[in-house]
Amino acid sequence: IISAAPLTLISDIQKIFNSFHHRIQFTVEMEQNRSLSFLDVLLIVQDNKIVTDWYRKPTFSGRFLNFNSHHPIAHKKGIIVSLIDKMLHISHPLFHEKNFHIVIKILIENSYPLNFIF
């Protein structure tokens, strides 16, 4: 649940949500620098609108199936397709070029040759 509320009401709203069932408990995350991360999405407030970017946790290692591993070539192609799809679907077009370079860097670090990527 994403909600905008006055700071003075946040604690009360959380108590109401948490009172519905003892096994379902909500936490509160506050935006920092006009942004909020959730799973692999970064929500950014920009010009009173929310735009999204691909978020990777600080612990993100960038390790994927290494190209030199003995796995089917289809799995290796699938890594490329899934990274590109994730980047395109999660992020706003403003961030596509930046994220495309990140995907290429990740693939190169996992030994994918450029002629296989492109």
C-alpha cells in the first residue's frame, strides 16, 4: 500500500491497518531525497508526478549465469532478455539509456561477449 498522509497521522494510520489481523502487520517507509524503493522499483517524485526507475539494493552483486558456464545457450540468451525486459518495464523512459548501460556492464562482468549481447 502506498499512501500520502500528513506526518502527524502516519502512526495512527499504521495502527488502524495493523489492527485488522494480528498476522498481517504493516511497516512504514518514508521517502528520502524525494524517492522510495520497493522491491526492484525506485519511485521518484518529479514535478508532482511519480516516475519509476530500476532499483538494485546496495548488496546487489551483479552476478548472473556466467557465459562460460556449461549451461544451454538458451539460458544465456534468457538472461539477456530478462534483464532488458526488466529494465524497460520497470523504468521510465528517462532512465532507459542509463539502465541499458548498466545491463551491458553487468553482462560484460559475467563474461558475455559483445557479439553475443548484440
